[in-house]
Amino acid sequence: MSSMIVFRCPRTGMKVQTPLFKQAANEPKLYELVTCPACTQFHFINKATGKALGDSSE
């Protein structure tokens, strides 16, 4: 099921929204490659948490 998620762009620091298929609770942690609307670069987004790979913010 696709839903909109909000993540922080690691390049610009802006919060951006993008569609992402949610991960089931029993699946291992998976990342999905998305095109960032803020910087137009690619980021890996954790499907369980909605955080970009390398984002250490709380």
C-alpha cells in the first residue's frame, strides 16, 4: 500500500513529502530509492521509519 511520507533531505535539511510503499512490521529493514523533490538527487529512505539513510536526527 502506497502512502505519503515526510523525510528530511540530507542535502538541504528541508522536510519533503513523497509517496512510498510502507513496510510490513515483520519484514527486515528495507530502503527504497526515491528522487528528492527538494534537491532532485536520489536518497535511500527506510521504509519502516521514513528516514533517509545517514540521517542521525531524532
